[in-house]
Amino acid sequence: MAQLKAKAGFTIQQIERKMAETQSQLDAKVKKMEEQMKHAGETRKAKLQKRIHTIKEEYKLRTAKLKQASKLVHEALAAEVEAEEHAGVEV
């Protein structure tokens, strides 16, 4: 059981790290495009705004999937703990 908890903890840490990394990448991309917008013409600004919107939507989808993965790991671990408790195995 301890091994399972350690594996779940490691997996959750990886998910959290990936979410932070994704946020950093988003921030960097948006900042770069906002800088480009300062010196761009109207057509280019519109394209950059559209791209920023797309990137933010992709980020939302990616983080939603990562949060779901984290939730599933928590649920699987809780189910395993509960099953062992019902079986009389000491946790």
C-alpha cells in the first residue's frame, strides 16, 4: 500500500509540475505576442489577438485534462485504501 501511495504522490507531483510548466509557457507566449502587438499594424494586431485567444483556449483544455487526471489518481488511491480497509488489511 505504501508503494501505491508513493506512486500516486509522484504522479500527482508530475501533474502539478506540468500544470505550472504549461502556465509558464502560456505567460511567455502571450507576453511575447503582446510585445509584438505594440509595433504591429492593425491587420497583424488582429491576427495576434486571435492567436492569443487560441493559445488561452488550448491552455484551458490542457489544464482541464491535467486536473481530471489528478482527480482520477486521487479517486483510484481512495478506492484502493477503502478496499483494503474493508478487507481488514492494515493501511
